[in-house]
Amino acid sequence: MNRSTADTPMLDTTTPGTTESHDPQVLAVAENVAEAHRRLREQMGRVIVGQDRVIDLIILALMCQGHCILEGVPGLAKTLMISSVSKLLGLEFGRIQFTPDLMPSDITGTEILEEDHTTGKRMMRFVQGPLFANIILADEINRTPPKTQSALLQAMQEYQVTVAGQSYSLDRPFFVLGTQNPIESEGTYPLPEAQLDRFMFKIRVDYPTLEQEIDVALTTTDDSSTELEPVITRQMILDMQHVVRRVIVARPIASYAVRLVRATRPPETDTPEFVRHYLTWGAGPRACQALLLGAKARALLDGRANVSIDDVRDLAKPVLRHRLVTNFTAESENVSTDDVIDRLIEQLPEL
């Protein structure tokens, strides 16, 4: 994540109407965050081989109060990765295995009738479901019916659940990571575009390299075990979520992010021709928010108090890939949303 931006022309990062380019308090926090990120990566390396990019994106989304979809074939340590992150962050971890018969009450909780032995009266008591944790692994999220998906969506959007007309708040931070298997489509309920748009990032979890896979095979078949200790407290995470919004974004960089998102919309007059050729639908304003927030968090992890264009470009794919709808032409020519985003980044001028 600590990638140099020296080769990229830097735009003026001063806030309009001021002469200060940095908030000293944010810069001080940025240095602490960068050090915490280094220690977290070091600890994760003890249990997870490779997948540094995936781990970085998960941390970025958590800092932005966003949610993620992880897409990858079985056996790539997605569950171990997420549970390890929760241990290192000192957060409560909850796993929900989504199935076609899963009901909303199975994840939100339900009311039960119980008797008070002192008075003999019966009363309803709410029993919390697995959603009442800080980091939620929604395993195979597309295998459950829309009714249950909508209950999860309320928790993601409003940080509360509603049972029998009563709302219950969820503890912060609250972070949902949904997983999808790109191989199987039978027996699934694909997430609608409106629900996909609520996820900040869509992260591709790829196969490890040869050397990494040899290390995985060796370390997972011996008799050793690794204990992880928290490196960041819950309060530090809440503080980072507050500070990340104070990172400076110059107007030209914000303009670049917005123009990049708008260039994905076929109806726009200045949309590139190849976008109209391959896309049916583009990204909405929520993508602009995700791009800028993610860029702020990336700058903070890098120890900077201001955003560069490289930050925006680096997060374009995870932010946009699940918000673009390809047409039949793209499918027939084997053109993915990532290919479209690559061409947009290559062609879109900085100014």
C-alpha cells in the first residue's frame, strides 16, 4: 500500500481560500495509522500467505465505515483472513452461512416467551442474532432469498435491526463482508444492483503464486499454531473513521474522481464510445463518495494528510467493478468491467 506517487504529477492540494495544505492533527494521526497498519500487516503475514492487496482493501473499507464483497473460489482462506483481521482489531467476529432456507429472524434475532419465576408472569424477551457483532462474514450471500438479504441491508445501511416493530441498534464499528463463489450460479439469488451499490468495494480474491502456494501447503500441514494479539483497539478504529473524513481532497482531484464515474454512464454526452459499446448502465453518485472516501483512507494509511490522483486510480476497480452493467456485446467479446475501467483510466485526462 505504501506506493510512491513521485512519478505522477501532483496537483495543488491546498484547500481553496487557505494557505495551509495539511491539518497538523490529521497528519499526526496519519503517522500513527501508518505504523498500526505496518504492524497489522506483519501480524497477518504469520497466518495468511500473500493476499496483501485484499487485506489492505478490507482495512480501507473498515476505516470508511463501508462494506465489502469478496469474490473468489473456495479454499482461498477468505474466512480465515476475515476472522484473523477481527482478532487483530480486537473486534467481535460473527459468521453467517447463507442458505436458501435462512429467514430474517435467523440473522437478526427473535423474541421468545419466557416466565419470570419471581412473579409468575410471562413476557417476551429479545434474543440477539449473529448480526450483533462487529465484523460479519456473510458467507455465500447470494444463496439466501431477498427477504433475508433485505434484513441484512437494513443493518448495513442503518446500523440497526427491526424485530416485531422494535428497533435495536448495532454496536459500532459494524462491518459486513459478503462472499460470493464465481463458479456456481445454480440455487442462487443474485444481489440486485441497488443492494450491490451499498457495498463500498468488490474485492477479487485470486489464486496465490507458486511460491506462496508452496508456503501455504507447508505451513498448514505442520503441527505449529499461531496466536494473534490485537494491534488496534476498537476506540482507535472509531477515531480513524472520524479522522479519515478530515483528510484533504483538492477540488481538481475530486473533479477527476467524479469525471471518472460519470464517464461510465452511456447516456452522458461526453461518454467515450467504447463505454456505450460495452455498458448498459454506469455507476451512480454513491460511487463518487466511495472513491473519495477510499482515497482519503488510502492516503492516511500511507502517512499522508492529502489525497493524490494515484489514490483515486488505485481504488477505481474495487469501487466501480460491481456498479457497472455490461451488455451482450461485452459478454460475446469477453470484455469485463475491469477492462472498461482500465481503458477509462488510460484515456481520462487529469485536468
